[in-house]
Amino acid sequence: MSGPSGDKRAEIYTHESADPIYALNWSVRTDKPFRLATGSYVEDQNNHIDIIVLDEAREQFQADPRLSFVHPFPATKLMFLPVKDPNQPDLLATTSDFLRIWSISEDGVALEKLLNNTKTSEYCEPITSFDWNHLEPRRLGTASLDATCTVWDIERGCVDTQLIAHDGEVYDLAWGGATMFASVSADASVRVFDLRDRDHSTITYESRGGEALVRLGWNRADPRFMAVLAAGSAEVAALQWSAAQPDWVAIAFGNNAQVLRV
């Protein structure tokens, strides 16, 4: 199977981690098309993030030990900066007890920003998920157990706006444009917000059985469509298409990250 450089590639690669994998994300940079980040799930403070890269000679994904680092608590989500230009900073965001922005270099990974969504406390409300705006990369939105969604200005390292989004815990958030995002919650609803009118939201869907909605995906090719996942409906911890290689998908289940061509 021919890859982007004309080389023959396998149809499927499996990377086995020492611990269960809960989060993963593709890099979109044009100079690193076959790079993923994975986050472990261990029920204590000592978790880890690995950046795995395709070793074409060995035909397998391998973790680069220089780019593996300890992460407090399991990362609920992680994302590379959604910018293809290799001249832009190489950044990775993670969420758990705080929103963290990491800077990646050939020598290692360094914490660049530690962001707290609670102004009145040194402790942050637990962050369940987030999405990085691919049209406005300075914007990143987080979902939290305190029923709020927070929009961050990453360049300034501060909150742009914070909204009481639902009647229960907010479990996921996805951008559908430069100013629009949607979120899902324990209140069984999908709500759409527009930063141009921050006082209002639109309920676009409610689960018939009242089940909590825990994952949300907004179709970037056609924003009329989005997909939601109800609580307890999947054994796969994470699934993501590659923006740089659109015929490749990565999934996480158990201790494995699997990359396959479809």
C-alpha cells in the first residue's frame, strides 16, 4: 500500500503500551504526518503521555523516550496544535485537573502554560474534555464537571469567556466554526453556542431515554452534521481520523493504540 512518499506501508499497525490507553491524537503538521500522542489511564496521580512515531524501517509505531513524560492524573483528552505549518510552534494540550500546554522540541517536552478555570481558588474544576479551534488556533474550549464551558485565549494564557452551559456535568465540546461550538452533558442534551451572542444557546438534540451524552463530534466537511455517543455505548476509548492522512484512523482500546488504513 503506497504512502505519501510512494513507499509501501502496512494496512495496520499496533502499538502496545505498558498501561491502558485512554486518550490519543494525531499530529497535523506536514513534517510529522505519522505521529500520535497517547495518554495512559492509571487510577492515581502518576500517569504518562507518550508521543509515538512510525518507524518505517521496522514498520511499527514506537514511543520516543525523549518525548515521554509524567502527567498528573489520566489525561481526559490531548491534542496537538491544529496547524499544519511546520514553522509554527509544536504544542500539545492536555486536560485533567488543569489545562496544560506543552512545548515539544527534539530534546524533550516542557510545560509552557498551566491554566486554571476557577478564579476564586488555586484548584481547577475537573476538566472532562476540550477542543482546539482549527480555524482560530488561539481559541481552545474546555468542558467541566461544574456545568460550564470555558473558552481560552491560548496566546494570552487567560479565559476569554466562561458560560454555564448545561444543567449537569459537561462531558465534551467540539468547535463547528471560528465562533460556534457545541457541548454534551449529563442532562442528555446537545447545545450549540455562538460567541457572537453569548447570552443564548440552542438545544439541537436530547436523548430519548435521558442517557447522559459523553462524546461529541462535529463534521468539519459539512457542519450540518454532528455525532454523539451516550454513556456506556462503546468499549473503544478513543477514535480519531488523521487530518494529515485522511485515509488513516487511530483507535485506542485496552493497552493498545491501533493505526489502520481504511
